[in-house]
Amino acid sequence: MAIVPMKRVSVYGLKKDRKRILEALQRCGDFEVIDSGGENTEFEKIDTSASQGTFARAVASSESALDILKSYTDSDGSIFDSLKGRKEISPELYYKYVAESEEIMRVANRINILSKTISEQKAEIVKTEFQKESLSAWLELDAPMNFKGTKKTAAFIGTFPSGTARDWILEEYALKSAENKTEAPIDLAFINETSEQTAVMILCYKPHREAVEDILREMGFAYPNISFAAVPRAKAEELDGQIKNAKNIIADSEKEIASYKGMRNAIRFLADYYTMRLEKYKALSKVQNLKRTFFVTGYVPEYDAKNLEAVLTNKYNAAVEINDAGEDESPPVLLKNNGFSAPVETVIETYSMPGKGEIDPTTVMSFFYYILFGLMLGDFAYGMIMFLGCGAALLKFKNMETGMRKTLKMFMFCGISTAFWGIMFGSCFGDAVSVIGSTFFGVDIAFKPLWFEPIKNAMLMLMFSFGVGILHLFTGLFLKLYTCIKHGEYKDALFDVVFWYLLVGGGVAYLFSVDMFVDMSGLGWKMPPAGAEAAKWCAIVGAVGIVLTAGRSSKNPGKRLAKGLYELYGVTSYLSDILSYSRLLALGLATGVIAQVFNKIGSMGGRSVIGVIMFIIVFLIGHTVNLAINLLGAYVHTNRLQFVEFFGKFYEGGGRKYEPLTENTKYYKIKEDI
């Protein structure tokens, strides 16, 4: 349980050595560059925003090209790739790729262009097919769609509503002509009829054009939304040619993309290379420069400061100044814990790093984290699956990244806890041992609990859950007490911690003297009258102390008392916090009950061959689903109990994670001698 002390380190050197020194700092990976120097300084900074933008675009282009290659070529990876970690690249291959970086970038850009071409051609195919579909009603037309007539005739190419018959059109036209006293004969040609429209072409003498058009509009005639100087069938053939051409372009582009399969490693290197350059140029923007010299300031872990100084002074002729961080500074936070507690550092980072003056809660939290997780899952077999699976992955993949290794270790320890509570509660794939024994072997065997079965004694499990919760909350209060004493805040320790211990602890202890609570809990033990009296007075002293001291920041006695009473009302939050631990019972029962349901369903086929096959299928699918769902539930709710109930008693966070300048690569590890 420790926060690594940080040293403020300033590095001074000649400008001609700046590049080499920054690269050395990046390779060492323990120097976090900070923006030093104020407005009134003779030093100046370099604006690297343009270069950063260029490198960021190069990284994005490389990553995009890799995603495209993955889509259009056979994958050379597996589901375990995330466990393998980064590959180590030799100095020879490093320099080879650096020398070829421009050509590799050209290939990456070419892949992106080809992918864009494919997308555009696919969109063009959709558009062309839509145009072709709109022509389907006009394929029997022997005239261009924009045909308006001849020297002596006028043509109307258009549609009537679906179901309009030829005879109706002629009769309706004759009727309308008579009403309008128009003598304008027409010739009607049916082209096609669909469920949406009836396509026609109508001819009339040119002098009658306007009169005929007016009558046709009254009858529901409409011009089509397509018009071109070609016969529809010829236009359809032209569109078919466009579609074929687009498909050929797509096929050629996909073939060319597939031909770049062998460039994947080079493009991966390119992404890492420009990522490193981007990080270096971000650091370069914080460097203070004179005409011939420069200096850069940052934070380094105390245990590494002297080593870094030796490297920089001996190899690069730099001057190094090491100082303690000032009182007004907030150095970054780096946690350092033992192998048992370190895996849950990722949980701390998810919430917030310790703020200035706060302790690292990782060690204490780790014990409760594993216990609470195990209680929520509580099955021996599930725990062993987690333990063996994570353990095997940790042993097999030696090059695994630190973050992934921590996560797997965390779930491995959670698996041990789950298996332990499974033994205590008698759960191994639920009641699978009993069901298999009675159904297929006719024997009465069971995986008996070492303590009790929560399904059969839910009230005891609930009381145990509340007991674990109270211990968890009181541990959080103890850490607040420790912090106050460590900083010499003895009054705060008494007023803000001890009084709450007395009130909440006394109140909880007094419950064990109440007959109704004792009967309901089923614990079979009642506190003696003397103990009950002591618990009552502890609670009273705590309540009075909180009322009198909680508002001590106010000088007005009335406000002070009002704040104290309001703070006393906060005892209800302790009640809700304790009740929150009932989720230990709920999730534990859910895991066991669902497991038993699947066992029961699987055994319904009896002792026959079909019954055995049915049981195996239901067993495998059911318990896989049950483990996956409740594993997620246990993880989420264990985090919640830490973040809300536990941290709420003593921990504020707000610290900044230590992020040194390093070779923050994704695919390759660069050897130190590069």
C-alpha cells in the first residue's frame, strides 16, 4: 500500500544533443515531461502542432490500412492475440523499416484509396440499379424517354394510376373533350402496367398539344421522373455495362488490396513509429530553448532518479538537477503494491488516483474485493474454471502486456475466492453432483457445504452479508481515522470518525438486544442487558458528539447546531449503505438457483442415451451462460460496493496518473540498444 515518491528532475543540455536526449528519455520510459517556464522567460518553445497533426494523420492512416487489410485478406491472428503482447523487433529490422517508411506510407495510403474506391463503386452500383429498376416499366417503349413528337405530332410519355384501363382512358378523354368542346383526336399506346402505375405513350397533332395536355392532367396523367435521349432498352444495357464496370473495379481493387497482405507487419511498424514520433513531438513542445542550449523538466520516480541522472550525464553530457516536489505542486501518482494487491490497481485507476495527501487504498481494498466477488459468485467449479483459465493464460503468454496481466491476475484471485466460498456454501455447478449421482448412477451423493447452504438458509446469508458490509464500511472509516492521525488532525479524527463509530456501532450492537430483530435474524443469540446498555450509551454519546461538532466550521451557534442536526440525519445513509450489501445474497442466490434450474432441465431426459446427450448439451450451454452473466454481475457490483460504499467513507481521489514519455507502441517492443 504505497504511492511512489516523485522527484522533480530538470535536464539541461546543448541544443545539438536535444534529439538524442529526448529519444533517450523516451527509451528509458520513466520521465514525465511537464510544461515548465512562465511567460516572462528568455527561453522559448517550439510550436510542434503542425508536425503532431502530420504524425497523428499518419497513425490514423496506418491503422485504417490495417483494418482494411484485415477485412480483405485472411487474418493471421487468433482470439488470443490480445494475450500475446507486443513482439520484439530487432535493430536491423527497425532501421530497415525506418528507411522504407515513405514507401510503406505510400502503400498504406494506396490501400485507403482503394478502399474508398470500393465504397464509391458500391454506392454507384446501388444508384445505377435503382435507375435500372425505374426503367423496368418502360423497356417496351421504342422511343427515347425525352421524345416530344415529330414535325407534325406531339407525344406524351407518362403514367396513369395503376389499374387504369385503355378503354377508360379513351372514354374519359372523349368525355372531357366534349365538355371542353375540343376536337383533338389521340392515339394511345399501352407500354406496361405495374402495381404502382400504368405506363402509356399518347400521340396527337401538334396544334392540339396544349388542349390535349390539359385534358390528360385532369385525368391523372403524370410525366415520369426520368428523362434521357435514349430508348429505355438501350439505356438499360448501358446501365448494365456501368454496373459490370463498377464490379470489375471493385474486384481489381480487392485483388490489389489482397496483394499487400505481406505488408501488414511493415504497416504495423509504421503505426508504432509515428506514434512514438507523435509522443516525442508532444514532449518537444514543452522543451525550453535558447540559441544553443535547452532544458526540459519532468517527474521521475524517486527510485529511478539517480539511474536516469547517470545515463544522461555519462552518455549525453547533460546536466541533471534533482529536487523534491514543492508543496504547491501536485506530482503524478504511481502506485506500487505487492503481487496480491497490484492487480486491483486498475480498479483504483478506473475510479480515480489518490489525491494529494491521501493514502493508497489498494491493499486494503484488494482483500475485500476478492472476498466480495467470491461471495457474489460462490461456486467451487466456477471459481476453479476462473483460476485455472487465468493461471494457464498467465503461464503460457509470458510476453503479456502489464495491464492485461494485472486483469487476469485479479480474476485468478477472484476465482480462488469464488472456489473457497463454493466449498463453504456447498455449490459445485449448483447441485450438479447430486443431480448427476441420482439421475445417472442411482446414488445419493452431494457436494456438502462446509458451513451452510444459502438457498436453504437465506436469512443467515443475509445477516452474514450485512456483517461483511459493516466490516467493510468500518474499515473505510478506519482508513479515514488513520489519514487524520497521519496528518495531525486529531480533532477531525475524534469528531468525524470516532463519534460515527460510536453511533453506528452502538446502534448495530443494540439491535442484538431487541427480541424482534433476534427472532427475525434467526441467529439464536441475544446480547446481555449490560452489553445492550453499553451499546445504547455509545450510540447516544456518538449522536450528541456529532450534533455538537459537525458544524464546527460555523461561528454562529445556531448554524452550528443546525449543521450538526443535519449531519446526524446522515445516519440514514449508513443504513442504506449496509442494506446495499444485500446484493451479496441476491447475486449469490441467483448464481446457485440458475445453476440448479439448468441441472434440473438437463436431467429431464432420464438415464437413457438421449437423456445423457441432452444433459451434456444443456449442462455446457447453461453453465456457460450462467457463468458469463453472473461473472459480469459480480464484477460490476463488486466495483460499485468499492466506489460508492467503501470509498465514500474516506477517499476523494482527484490525483493524476503518472504518464511518462515512453515508447507507447501497440504492436512492437523496441529494443533498448536502438
